[in-house]
Amino acid sequence: MEHKSADKIQDLQYFGEFGGVNPSISDSSTYTFLSAKTMFDTFEGNTEGCYLYSRHSSPSNLYLGEAMAALEGTESANVYASGMGAISSVVMQLCDTGDHIISSRTIYGGTYAFMKNFIKKFNIKTSFLDITNLELIEKSITPKTKMIYCEAVSNPLLEVADLPSLSKIAKKHNIPLVVDNTFSPLSISAAKLGADIVIHSLTKFINGTSDCVAGAVCASSDFCLSLKDVNDGAAMLFGSTLDSLRAASILKNLRTLHIRIKKHSENTLYLATQFEKNGLKTVYPGLKSHSGHECFKKQMTSEYGFGGLMTLDVGSLDKANALMEMMQKENLGYLAVSLGFYKTLFSAPGTSTSSEIPEGEQKEMGLSDGLIRFSIGLDNDIHKTYLTMKRCMEKLGILKNDAVFVS
Ligand SMILES: *Cc1c(COP(=O)(O)O)cnc(C)c1O
């Protein structure tokens, strides 16, 4: 398969007002019209190139949206104030009261809480299922089902969704496949693999500097327009609009995404390979031992690797906490949620980003107490990082001199 997403992003040229190499930032919430007729037409949504009010759209947001559409190869894309702003808008746009959603059971904690708790008030029900069980997914579709929702690579367990197969099922039943591709930009081109709507939290790899929250929806022009419809667009009416200054700074960071993803993947594969050799329970889709390894390989654009996330199970929550504190003291990274930063970030998902998921359900999906999720940074000397991490683990009795894993 031919993927040219990174080239397409590089090719997008936007010049500033005075010939600047970056586009001018639209520093306005509202826009003047030369004629009253044009204002009416813009309200009706049929005047190309006219801006009305920045909650609807702004030049800076449109630039970033175009770059996101180029990234995923979709017709269009909208950008939002957060990943959750994008996710909640899509769900509310697609669902009516009484509808049903089929979702992967291993998803971001906020998405899980939104689907499980929040939309209950609209009597929208979600079945949280094992996304790798295609038979079960198809069997669970009812006439009320409005979408199949999953993450291409899931948070935090790094389960890999078979997007072409899920897309086939979705098409057969005439419902959209909605994919959150936050963990695997460039590595997995979700829309090209059959997703109808691709969501990103730009907060993570795409922005990559952990200085803001933002999100995007990449989809058909029709769907993107429907989200910002002044009469019934979920995004327009809930108002999770991204600020233009932020859109401009995220666009600049997006320009280097391809280089960063390669380095994140290279470093993570190195550490995962080493720690697995050392006998630690290591989960990384780049390892042959990972249940989704073949599925990832079949879908990936190989030059970008298997991504920057891995998990290690160090046996217990106490050990996980002690290790994370020690690694932070050694300046190996930060004990923090989120991902995609230049610095390694680590957290215990059971007590942080997935704490919305009840304990019993965490166990069922394989989320154990001693699990640490790592977003591996852009370390220049990853071997040195490995040696320092290993020394921490030896000190805490998680690893014994070079060999056995003591649980
Ligand atoms: C962080 C994250 C989100 C939510 O994004 P925000 O920008 O924090 O609102 C959604 N999905 C995944 C997979 C995430 O990692």
C-alpha cells in the first residue's frame, strides 16, 4: 500500500500575510462583511471562503484541519479544543435517544466514562466488547446500533484492532466505523484501512510538546460540515472550539511528526526487546509475543514502526509506584499521565488514566495492578536509558542481576 501522508503534510504551503513562512494567525472571534446578503448566505452555510464567527471556523483552524485531513487521507477534518471535545461531538452527532453503540472495551478512560455514564441520560447504551472478537462484534449489532467504535491501538493495553475486517462488518450493516487513532498516527492510516471517521487527541504525539490539549475529527466533507452546522451540529452547539493561537502552534509541531514518530518507535522497540529478554512481562505491538503483532504489521506503514507506547508489569502496585518514583529521581522521565512528549512519561493506568473503569472490569480486560504504561521519549542514547532503568529495577528487586523476574 502506498502511503504518502507525511509528504502531503510537508507539501501544504501556507504563507503569512507578509510572505511569512508560517500562516498568519487569525486573531479574531468575528468577521466583517461587505454586504448584508453575504452574511445571510454564510449563516446558511453556503458561502465558501467567508468566515462568520470563530466557533464555527477560523482560518487557523482550517489550516490545521487541512493538515489533519492530509495526515489521514480524508476529504476533510475539523479541529477541537480537546480529544474529548472531538469524541463527544462525534457520538452526539451520530446518536439519538434510545440508540446503541458498539465499543471496544479497552478504550481511553474518558471515552469509557462518557459512553458508560454520561450518555445514559439520553438513554444511549453502549456494549463494551472484545474488539478482536469479530464474530461477537457482528452478532451484537442491532437495528439501533449507530457505530462501531474502537482505538486502532488501545489505551492502555495496546490491543490492535483489525480495521479492514471491522470496516467490512460496519459497511455490511451500513453503520460507520469510528476509530480513535491517537496512539498510532502515521504508523496506522486508519481511514485508508476502512475507518469512516478518525479521531485524534492532538494533545499527544501530534502536538508532541505537552503544552496544550486539542483534538480532531477526520472524515468526509459532509460529516465535518454536519458537526459545525449552526442549527444542529454537535460541535458548533457544544462549542469545544480550538483557539486559533493553539491551532497555529500545533500545525508547526505537526510538521515534524514523521521524524518524532520514527524515533519514538525506535526507542520503544529497543527497550521492549531488552526488557522482554530480561524476563519482564512486556507488552509492545512490535514484539512477536504480542497478540496483535501480525495484525499491526499487516496494517502499518512500516517506516514509522510500532509506536511509542509500551507497558511493563512489575508485579504489584507498590513496586510500580516505587519504580516510577525512582525513575523520576534518576531523570529518566516524569511520573505523569499523557503521552507523546520528548521526555518519557509513565503512570500506572489502573489508578490513573483508566481509574474510571471499575476494578472488576479492569481485571477482566487484563489490566493488572503492577502495570506501568510508558510513553517512551526521544532519548538520544536509548541504551544508556535502558541501563539506568535496569539498575532501578535491580535495586527494587524487580529484576535480578541480568536474569530472572521475581514477582
Ligand atoms: C488522551 C486521549 C483522549 C482524550 O484526549 P484529550 O485531548 O485529553 O481530551 C482520547 N483518546 C485517547 C486514546 C487518548 O490517549
